Amino acid sequence: MTHPVENLDPAQTVHVLPRHLAGPGAVDPRTAWPFPFDEGWPFAQTDARTAAAFSPCLRLQTTYDPQPDIPGKGTWTINAHRAPFTPPAWRITFDATTPIELLHDIHTELLDLYLEDRHSDQDRLFQDDTAPNEAYTPLLTCGWSHDVKTDGTQTFLTPEGLGGVRHRYAYSGSSDPVWRAWGGYPSEPHWKARISFGTPATLVAAFTASLVSTEPLHRTVQDVPVRTRRALYTAAATTKQPHGNTPVAPPPPAPVSGRTR
């Protein structure tokens, strides 16, 4: 049995879910970074497509390194510094193959936190009081499984098993990420994310909310990863339409209890 996507022209536009299997989309720093560059946020990009953006105070730095010598690789990185030119207080890295919409949503939340801090006496970029459960509750409400181990980690897996989020709830002082996420087969994921200790849980919650969003992503057939296409939900092939107005076909048989529609 063939999947509907496999019968379409490679250049055809489709609308797909779940987001973690959609593929990266158009890899463009200005799409990922919703910063007000006309209001003092420096932006630079080289001929090799390496790009960087900074907050006016220079405490936030986000970069894109395409690593052209390694096919399909590259890294998006967010660094937060308590003071300019000091070592990062926390860091988030994403593979370049991470869906661009997930990157946009976490950077949007990053900008919101920055603006809140600038116009108040808070410092939520470094003293966030959001509880970790706000980051993983959206996963549980969408039917993800939950496994807790005595080594101090808990793992949340997608209903079809082709994506996950791992949280190290017992901090051991090591340099290992406190949060990890991936899409695709665990042994060979399409993309990975690594979130260090000290990262505001508000940002992690924005990422997981985007991860389980039911708004379909626009992709061409050729941009959708081949190995996991059979796990996608697809809408009818269309020409470009207003964002978010296309209905999504229902998921395959055997629905999972608790999954949102």
C-alpha cells in the first residue's frame, strides 16, 4: 500500500502533520528569527550563509551555521549571557534540519521574555519561575507516552514512536542537556534539539506547544523525509492558500486515546 504523498509530483505543495516529521521547510534565518532588526538588533550573514543576530544589550546571541561540508547538517544555536562577552549561562542547539516553524516559535517566545525583562524589574531570562511540567503537559494531553526512570530522567514519546522529548529532572551537575527532543527514528532522527541547564522552562514550553500544534505545515513533497512519510497525516494537494486555513485529513485508523484533533 502506498502513501498518498508518494503519488504526488515532488514539487507539489502539501499540508502535513505531525510537525516533528514534516521536514525543515525553508531554512532562512530571517524566517526563524522574528527580531526587530530595524530597532537595534544587529544581524549579519556571510556569503557562506552563516548568520548571527544579537540583542541590543548583547546578552542574547543566536546563530545559524549551515556547515556546508556536511550534507544535511548544520546547527542553530541560542546563547544567553548574564553580561556581554561572558560564558553563556544557558544554551539551546537545534540541528539545521529542525522544522523552521519550531525555531520561529521558540525565538518568538525568547523575544517576548527579553521585552518583558527590559520593561520590568524581572530577569526571567535567567530566573524563570515556570515549572517544568508546563513544558511536558501539552505532550501528555496529546497522547504522548510517559516513562520515568530512577536515573533521574523521564521520556515522552509520540503515539507513533517517531519523536520524543527527554527531561533530566534530577540535575546532577553534569554538562549533559536537561532537555532533549528529536523527530524520526530514535537511532537516526531527522533532527535533534539540546537544551542546557538554566534555560527558562517558558522557552521549553513554547517549543513543546509548537511541536504538538495541530496547525499543519506547508511543504513540497520532495521536502518531506521519505523514511517516515507513512506516519504523516496529509491534506489534499493544493496551490498556496492563506496560512492555517486548510483542513487536515483525519489520522490513520486506531486512534490513540487523548490525542487532540
